[in-house]
Amino acid sequence: MAEEKFFTDRERLVQALVHDCACELQKGIKESGQATFLVSGGSTPEPVYRELSKRPLPWSKITAALVDERWVDKTHSGSNQAFIENSLIQNDAAEATLLGMKNLHSSAAEGEADCERAYGELQRPFDVCILGMGNDGHTASLFPHAQGLAEALNPDSDKLCSAITAQQSAVTGTNTERMTLTLNAILQAKNIKLLITGEEKLKVYREALLGSDELEMPVRSILKQGLKPVTVYWAP
């Protein structure tokens, strides 16, 4: 069962999550000499990244790596890499290393092997993984009934990265071709943090806890896996 940290407002949520991430990254550096920070895109974690970027951590020893990415160039408005560069890799955190997913291949499927190799070089276990959740129950780019979803959620798979083609929806828009961390990769994080805000997302979260169909609501694969602790941060 996930640990729930629910707050009365988003400012308190941001301050708590920034504090927790900073402590866990510092702990990783103390134990291993470096730390790996898995980061998701989206407007919800943006204030967390902007605040965290001002923390005087030993950022040169921290590698941030994307949880998922649309298969678009960095100049595209939907690029998670560009978003993280503009929100987290700033201020004190400008010294951190950022590993993106989009490479020179024309499709995510073709680029999967290179992405796998790059992520395979990251220090593991990962120290912190920040996830979001959509109103459709997706997390990372693990979208309901997507092409490639079953493979990405396979608990027996050793893969870290998986090409996904989502069904076009109001959530995905036209950018249905994605690269995502697999369930196997996410569960190699010491600290998994699911960040959600608003009453509608809270309703989706509670629905996810009640059911068991992971292909319908892939976030269930994280919430109900029972192997690694998950902390859910929520505010109205």
C-alpha cells in the first residue's frame, strides 16, 4: 500500500517534496559518490523542479534522466528534455548531467536499443523517481491499452526502456509515439514518488486502488506491485 502525504495546498506539497528529494539525493551521494534522479515532465512537477534547482546540492554528482519522452526533437513544444532543461537544469542544478531519451533514429522502436544502452550505464539502484498520473490512469508513457504496454509492464523483463505507441486521445494529443521507462526500471528506484493534484486526479487515484486491470489503468502496476515503497503526494 502506498504511503499518502496529502497537503492542504500545493505550496506545502512542493516544499515537502523538494525537501524529501534533496535529502534522498544527498543520501545517495553520501553512500555511492553520486546519485540518479528520474524525472517526469508536465506542469504539476514544474514548481518542484524550479525550487529544487535552487538547493545547494552537489549537483555535479547528480544525473537526472527522463522517465519518458515524446519522440520529438528538443525544439518541439512537447519535448520533456527541453522542459527539464528549462525547469530543473537551472541555477545551482545547472551543474547536473541530464540524460534524454530522444536520439537520432526516426522512430522510437528504432531508437530503443540505443536508449537501452544509455540507461544501462546509469548508476543503479536509482535514488529517486518522480512520476505523474493522467486522468486516464497512465503514468510515465505507460498508456492504457497502448501498443507495447504489456511488454513494458512485464515483471519478468530485464528491459529498462520500451517504445510505446499510445492510442490517440485528449491526453496524448497527436504525439502518440513515445519512449518510456519500463515497470522493471521504475522498480529499480529506491524512492518512488507519485505526484498528483486536484480533486479529479484524486478520484482517478482512488479508482486505481480499487481495481486490478493494469492494462486499463497502468498506474496500478506501480501502486499495487508490493515490492518497492511508493509515496503519493497530493494537494487540491
